[in-house]
Amino acid sequence: MPLTEEQRAEIRAQRGQAATTLRPTVPALEAMLYEPFEVLDHGFLRVIDYMGDDSAVVQAARVSYGRGTRKVSEDAGLIRYLMRHRHSTPFEMCEIKFHVKLPVFVARQWIRHRMASVNEYSARYSILDREFYLPAPEQLAAQSRSNRQGRDAVLAPEVAEQVLGLLRRDADQCFEDYETLLDPEGVGLARELARMNLTLNTYTQWYWKIDLHNLMHFIALRADAHAQYEIRVYADIMRQILKAWVPATADAFEQYRLGAVTFSTAMMEVLRRRLSGEAVEQAGSGLSKREWDEMHAALRLRG
């Protein structure tokens, strides 16, 4: 299980502490505070703290002195305008902090999103837990032949069982060697050196604080159907948290980012020519075959 009973008791104690504040709060997100959303086999994601709400975005855009100075519909309209025209600064005024438990190889993907503050569990100072990510059989797939960083068909059950056996064996053996290296009565190797023996499916933890604008960028990339499953499941939960935290912003994000597509100048020219009645073929379009196919896929048309 992702959490021990002792850890759950800690969370219950956190949730039992109430505080008064003058700053804006969001009841739907308050209900989620500290509660873990279980992810993968041993991972979780939970909201630790946040600052701001939809009104904070509007307040920053208008540089006003208070909240609720306009109708809710007008505030939503302004947020949609900001999203539509990519005015990012007002969204940077809101922040959220997560506690995440995730496999090391997922963390290495995640850390590429550099516009965040991160504090990771230190394996130089502490000893890591004996927890490894082992995929469900339906997530074990062959290498895609058309996408160098993607998956293809799911492995046959007997092959998947073989793969899981290898992953479990290697993780167990490496962790046993890690313990041997650490043993003060034996080798007594420094923790900062012993950790290099561990496999990439070992779990780590961190606190990750990010502003609303960059959180939406993370979700747009990592909740996409083409993103790796093991990071996408975290992004999917963040997408639900976003809706609870800033519903007007989340709606605009769904409309103008997740549900929208971008066309190049050349693609727009092809569309104009077609709308005027001209029959345009890929050879004379000025688009590469890949661009041509992407445009038709976005429009859900046959090439």
C-alpha cells in the first residue's frame, strides 16, 4: 500500500487542525488538503498548501484592491480572454504545493518542468524504503515501431510474466546489495554512494511547488494521450484538482488549451484555399507529409 497506518494517522492529525485566515480559500480544495490520491502501486499525490483562487487571477489582471468587485460571469469572461490570448502572468499569481511519491524514472521526466520549486527526499541523509514500481501486465507493451519514445501492442501474458519476474528479481537483488553496502558492521559505505546501486523503479518522494500557469503547462503535456502512462496518471489527478481549485480557469484551460489545436501559417493557407473551393493536394500544399497528416487528424478528416 502507498501509505502505512502510521502515515495515515499523521494525515488525520493534520486534517484535524483548523486555522482562521483572511486570505481567500476554496472549500472544494480545502476538502482535499493532505488527503493522498493513490497512484500506481506504491505512489501517491496530495495537496499540501495553495495560494489564490480564480478571483486572484482576476485581481492581478485588473490590479484591483479587493475581491468580488465584478459579477462572477464577468470574472469568468476575463479569465477566458486571458487564456485565449495567452496572457500568462495573472495565472502565475496562484501557487500550489504537492507532496508526491513516485518512481525515480518518472521523477527524471517530471524534473524537466523547471519552473517549480522542488525538495526531494535525500538518500544521502536517509535510507530509502524497499518499494519498487512493478507495472500491471496491461501496461507492459512492446516498443513502438513508429514512435521512438512510445509503446505498441501489449505483451502476451507469458512474456509479461517473464518481464515482471526480471524486474522484481533485479530490484530485490539491488536493494539487498544496497543494504549490504550500508551495513555499518560490514562494508559501511556512505549512503550517498550506496544509493547508486538502486534501480530506476525505486520510489522517491518530493515536495513540488508550482504556479498555476506552469501547472497547466505540465498538465497539457503530461495528461496528453501520447505521454507516458506512469506520469500521465499523476497529471490526470492534477487535472481533477485543478477543477476543484480554480473552476473558471480550469474551464477556460479545457476550452482553449486542451481542446484546441494550433495551425501553422501554411496550414491556414491550405484551409483558406479549400474554403474558397479549390482542391488542394498534399504535393502542392507546401506541407510535409507529416504536417499534412497532422492537420487532417486535427480536423478529423481523411487526407
